[in-house]
Amino acid sequence: MAATDGCSHLDQIDADADARSAGCEDCEREGTRWVHLRRCTTCGHVGCCDSSPRRHATAHHQATGHPLIQSFEPGEDWLWCYVDELAFEIEALADSPSHP
């Protein structure tokens, strides 16, 4: 994983932004399926990854401008910045799981 010094959006992480769902909010509403889940670190929206047919996490970023997502998969704590196109981990976030 890359170092966090390349991401200029760390100030937009809301440590209190709990996941709003245990699954992809949009897929659950639409009755569709997902592959992997991502949690928005700004508002807690849970969306499906780009390997999923509907790509709701990316759609959320495009609609809101929220730059960072964290993996919402068991055992994964990495983050992705859409704007800086950078993957990285933050020790403090790894201590509180991003997933149920």
C-alpha cells in the first residue's frame, strides 16, 4: 500500500461516519447483487465495488464528490482515494474495523 502522504483528502475522513448498512444500500434497494463492499469515509454510505455490476461506491463518489472509501470486507482495512487515485492504509482506522 502507498503512504498516506500522497493523499490530499485525509481531512475529509469523518471518524464518526458509521456504516449505514451491512450491505450495498443501493443494491438492497434495487434487489441486485454485489461482489465486494466499500464504505464512504465521509458519510458512511456502503456501496458495491467496481467488480460489481452496478458499481455503486463509484457512483456515490461521482454524485457526492466524497473522495475516500474504505474496504468493507472482513480482514481488509485499506482505503482508496478516487481523486488522487491512491490506495493506502491508516493505522488508526485499522484498529476499528470498517466492516461488521
